[in-house]
Amino acid sequence: MKKLLTFVLLISVALFTINCGGKQPKAKMSDIPEWYLNPPQAEDAIYQAGDAVKTSMALAKDAADARARDAIARTIELRVTNMMKDFMQQSGLGEDSEALEFTSNVSKQVANTVLKGCRIVKREMKVEGNSYHAYSLAEYNLNSLVEETLNEARRQKALYNEAKANMNFEELEREIEKLKSVGQ
Amino acid sequence: MKFRILTVVLVIGLQNLMYSQEYIPSWFEELPEVTGVRLAVGYSGKFTNEFSAKSTAVQLARKNMAKQISIRLKFDVEELADGRLRLLNPSFKEFYEGAVLNAIESNSTVVDSAITTDGYFVLLAFPAVEYFSLPDAGDKTWSVRPDWIENLPEEDGYVYGIGMVARYSNWVRAWQDADEYARFDLGKNLQIEAESIHAVQRDNRTTIESVILKQSYDLTIEGATIVARWLDTANGVYYSLCRAPKP
């Protein structure tokens, strides 16, 4: 009986020690995937990484994926904004408030519009204490971006034309096509 | 004496937890491809009798088949972060046709089944077939860790998704959830709407980033099939791979 009590006591102490083992361990640098620190660079695609720490593996994966895709969406917005601003300035409309709004609308809509074919191409899961640390790498093909931008610019064109009837959208489409040629 | 018995019981229990589902039918790990016939897997845990186990496994296989034919998936995830805490709220909803399920019930056959120490497995074919031969069918142990866990497969005309779950005490529930997560993951790789607002506050000492992130999709996918599964027996992690033809 004495042995049994000692055994139960030892097990309890062991479990207590494991469960309250101090602070949550942080990720070691050697554990962090290389592609997370330095996402790949490509001419025809955008890569962005995301990570998340959760006690549930499925949640950690979902959160890391969502953050990687969000980073892609933000990169897209920036790229489209720059592209549109360049075009507007070349057209002599750069300082026009309506032109700026048009640029902003197209960029935001493209970024907020459905990300087609934005895939998680690499993923790693590390155990850190009681939690899972998920790392995800998202890839987005630039050809999809070109299509989205063209479609959105055409959609916004109708609204913008009410204010600027003489704007030449063929030039804008040519500018966007330049990006397409980079992606091929 | 009691001490010894207790120790033996504890050791056996821990072994069962660590190495549960050691043997599986080959088609459970990798679904064979047969032209003209759709295949889906069903499984159930331990039952008091074989009939109940088989019946439960067949029902699950029929549901999996219905989802494979056509499934509407609604997913959204919201994340709110204010610099101190992050709240993540994912939502998963799926719909499949009752009429499709009825058609499967009336025109499908179990082409193979297996009983292991853990449960009952069935392989369902739709439409029903009279003769069916499976190459290399039989019970096996899990293969080595497949590459698709870290690197999503790339194949022209197909899109893939991965589901992964861990720390489940019930393996049937674990596989069901891994399969569902794989389907939803596939949807995300097809198309997803993404919106977010980021605000950064900086002072001399700290940087606080507040984020509101929202992503969602509502898609009907045809042919989403769980083509492979893998169990990390050492760590109790369940992986499912789902594949569908690109629309």
C-alpha cells in the first residue's frame, strides 16, 4: 500500500512538473525555416510567409495560412498602387484628387478581391512546449494579378468616366500589360 | 502485487495511446485510382459487434462519397489583434445534396473491407460494380513520412489541400476532422477573399500593431477526394490530403 501511495505521488509530481514547466519556450533560430526568414523571389510570382502559435495544431495552421495570404494581399495592393500611380502621373493626372481616389479604389479592390490560386506551397509545424508553431509560405501567380487589375480597372472605369470622360483607358491597359510581360 | 498490476496497466495504456492504429488497409493510406468508378473510404472504431461496426463505416463512406461528388464549402476566418492579445475565429460550414446521398445508397458497393485491432474499414465504389480487383490490397503499417506534408503537390489541372490535427484521443474523430480540414484547405487554395486593416503605433519604447483580418470563401467543389492519409504515430498527428480537378 505504501509503495502504491508513493507511486501515485510520484506520478502526480511528475505531471505537475511537466505541466507547469515555466515560461512558454520561444522558437529557436535554428528551428525557423529558411523560406520564412527569406521568402523566395521570382519574376512571375509573389511569395509571403506567415506564422502562428496556438495550442491547437489545426488553428495554428489556419492562422499561419491566413497571415501569409494577408501578406500577399498587402503586397498586391502596394504593387497595384504603384503601377496605377505611375500611369496617372504619366497621364498628367497624378495630383488630381479624383485620379488618386480612382487609383486607391482599384488598388484596394484588387487586394480585397478574391485571391485566385493563392496557394500555401510550404508549411512547417514545430512543437514549442504545449503549443504548435506553424509556418506557412503563400505563393501568388502574377498573371492572376494582371487579370484582376484589368477587370477592376474596367469596373471602376464606368464610375470614373462620369468625372473624367476623356481619360484614355487603353493606355492604362497597356501599362498593365507591361506587368504581364514581366510575369511571362 | 497491486503495484505491479497498476504499472502493467499504465504501460499498456500508454503504449496504446502512442501506437494506436498501427495497421491499416493500403487503400486507407493511399486511395487507388480506377477509371470509371469513384472510390471513398469509411471507417469506424471498436463496436460490440461486427455488423454495427461495418454499418457505421459504410454510412461514413457514403457521406464521404457524396462530399466527393459535390460539396458546398463556406469558410471564414477573422483575426483581431490589439498588440496584447490575438483572437482567431474560424468558421467552417459544409453542405451536400441529400439526393446524391440517396443515389449512392441505392447504387454503390463495398469492394473491400478490413478489420484491424482498432476498427473497421470499408472501401466503397460508386456506381456499383460487379467485379473489382485491387492491386496490392492488404493490411500494412504506415509508410515513411510523405513529402506532401511539407510541400503541397503540384500537378497540372489539380488543386490540393492538407488537413492536420493532433492530440485526439479518438482516432475516428481525428481522421474525420483531418479529412474535413483538407477539403476546406483545398477551397482556400482555389480562391479566397482577403481583407485586412493594419495600424501601427510607435513611441520611443514600443511598437503596437493592431490588425483586423478577414478571409472568406463560399464555393461548390466537385471531385474533392481524400487521396492520401498519413499518421505520425510517434507524435499522434493525423494528416489528410485532398485533391480536386481545377474548375
